[in-house]
Amino acid sequence: MRKILLLSMLLVTGCGNESNTTSGGKNSIPNNKTAAAQSKDYHLVLEAEAAVIGAPFKVAEEKGVSGGNYLRIPIIGKDQKTKAWKDPSMKTGRAELAAEIPANGEARVWFRTYWGGTCSNSAKLVLPSGAQQTIGGDETYKVWHWVRAPRSLTLKKGSQTFSIRPREDNIGIDQIIVTTDKEFVPQGIESE
Ligand SMILES: [Ca+2]
Ligand SMILES: [Ca+2]
């Protein structure tokens, strides 16, 4: 009985910090007239490790990734008592990546990711508008692969900062694509 109770507690505890953070943004409904007048197609390929980072983010080296580096949150804690969600840096950590957006319009954001497992398969994306999305949550583990932020974004022309925030440890992000091409699906390492 005690074992069953403990097991169910573990299941409820899950990975910690698991709240669904996807939320609407102020700018999620485009102004069609403005967008039509000024929109222009673009396709930006960014290196995630170019972000300005604070703990728990690190820049890690790996031969097989784009540019030889990627953004990583290492494994934090060895057991249930010291796991990642107990670490204050999981709440305060930021990786801020600035991109020069060439035109107003609706874009999609893709991430080339490496997930360590079911408790290591997501991160948060905070958009220039302040809206948040959870990226990942898919079940492709221990292999580099692309995941798309679930909702497209309305972005303004000019320098915009994308903020990646921790949600789980033992994750990697290699490249980020911001594109107006709705049909585009990245494969492997991408170049502009
Ligand atoms: Ca997870
Ligand atoms: Ca990279």
C-alpha cells in the first residue's frame, strides 16, 4: 500500500514546473490591412547559442551540430529531492536571442532540439509581444530534430528579441528558424 501511494505521488509530481504556459498574446490577431500593405516574405536561420544567456543555460560543443555549438540546459540534480524544478535558476534563467525582422507579418518559429527524455522535452518561448508558448512536449528523444512553436506569431519589422526560458533540464537547442513560409518544414542542419 505504501509503495502504491509513493508511486502515485511520483506520478503526480511528474517533471515539476509542468504548467501549461501557452497563452494568448496581445498581438495575436493581425491587422490585415497593415499586414497586407507591408508584409514581405523572409526566412531567418539563427544559431541558438548566439543568445545572451544566464544560468541554467550554457553553450555546449558538439561536432555534429550547426556551428559546432548549441544552447544547453544540463542535467540538474541527481534525485527527486534535488531535481531541476527545485533549482532557482529554472525560474530566473533566460536565453535572449535578438533577430532583425525584415517586415511586418505572420511568421512561424522552428527549433532544432535535443530532448533527453520525457522530463526533458520542452522549453518556453516568450515572444516580443510578451505572449508565451511551450515548445516541444513531443516524444522524440536523444536525437536532434525540429519542433515548431505551436502558434504562428505576428511580428513587427525591426529588432525583436525572442526569450527562451527553462521548463525542464537536460535539453539542447541548436538552431532557430523564423519564417513566413507556412509550408516550410526544416530537415537536418539548415542554412539561409
Ligand atoms: Ca516533459
Ligand atoms: Ca548551433
